[in-house]
Amino acid sequence: MNRINPLYVALLLVITLGVVIWQDRKFTEAIQSKAENLAQLEKVGQKVAALRDYWKDPKKQRQRVQEFIRFASRFIKKKEQRGNRLKLRLEGVDARSADQLVDKLLNSFLRVDRVKIERKDKNHITMEVELML
């Protein structure tokens, strides 16, 4: 009467095996998910490192500033440099040129510290741009 039926023991072993297999599959999926996240994070890290190197290079930064100065040369009335900052004053800028200048300024990899825009008259503006070298 006190004997345990072997079917109960076998059923308990099968249920235990099922739970272990389910836990293993769940754990494996979690590890795969973490590995995918790590791979994505490494890709983002490589992109950030490349951008950091691109932004940090002073030679390239000066070259980009010189390109902007050449682009805006017909409007530059005053150019002042203090340390690693270059202050430009652009006068007599019409609407179309202002759009092109701001577009060039914002879409290039320039380190812009400050931009000040004042309306001179109905068709022209004055811009003060401070760039970091």
C-alpha cells in the first residue's frame, strides 16, 4: 500500500524534463537577444567613434571653415579671430543667399557657437556667425 507507482515517478521525470527544456530555450532566446543588442551597440559605437574622430580633427575643421568662408566671401564685412573662435559678420545678404548660407552652415560639419540674424531692410539681413576652430 505504501509503494509509489512507477508511472508517477516517470510522469514526474517527464514533467521535470519538460520544464528544464522550456527554461533552457527561454534562457537561450534571452542570450540571443542580448547578443543581437550587443552587436547593434557595437555598430553604433563604431559610428560614434568615426564621427568623434571626424569632428575632433582640427585640420579638417579649419578646412571646413575655410570652405564656408569662400562660400560666403562676397558678404563678409568683418572677420575676427580670438583663440580658437572665428567671428564673421555678413552684411547685405538677400533672402535667397541667406537661405543658401544657413543651409550650408547647418548641413556642413561646422562647430557653430552662435548665430545672430538681424533684418536690415525689407530685402536684406545681417548675420553674425561665431565658429569654433
